[in-house]
Amino acid sequence: MKVAVASDDASSISPTTDQCRGFVVFEVVGGEMKRVEYRPSSRSGPERTDSRLPEPVVATVFDCQALVTRDVGPRLLADLNVQGIAPYTCTVEDVEEAAGLFARGELFRVRGRDYAG
């Protein structure tokens, strides 16, 4: 299972997922998280003008089964759900700590009805 964590600098979680610079990708190996790579966000380039296109976040983490973030808005939540990527939120700032919390099942999974934004 691949898990992406939103990050601007590959060490701390970005405060805004849709504007983050990239994602640290982990893979669950033997019940533990193994850091695989840092992926720059596909957000670079012209702004999205066609609302039918998925969020750049989804394009960057398309092969992950989960996304760990500090927040998730309604549009991103919808796009993640369509792609089968489960969003989780956490309050910690450290990417490695967040990955550990995910591996232990200690993060909150966001579902449509949970969004209060």
C-alpha cells in the first residue's frame, strides 16, 4: 500500500494540501512505513481552467491508496473519492511522525459528511 503525505519540504506537513509543493510517498512494508520518494506537485504550470479535470494533487498521487494531510477541502475530497484515494488528517507537523501514526491506525479518515468547511 502506498501512502502520500503532503509536504513543501519533504520533512514537514504542508498546511494547505492543494497548494503544497509535493508529497512524500511511503509504502507499508511488514507493518511499517518505508519512505520511497518525494514527488513534486503537478500543480506547476498554468492554472487549471477546466473544472472537470481532477485536482493536481490527485494527478501527483494517483497510484497511492491514501493521502495524509492537515486539511482537505470539498473539491479535493470529491476527487480523491472518485480515484479511490482515502484522505486522512492529522495535527502533527513531522512527515515521519504522521506516517507512523497512519501505520498504527491512529489518524482520522475524512469522509464527505465529516467535512465542515
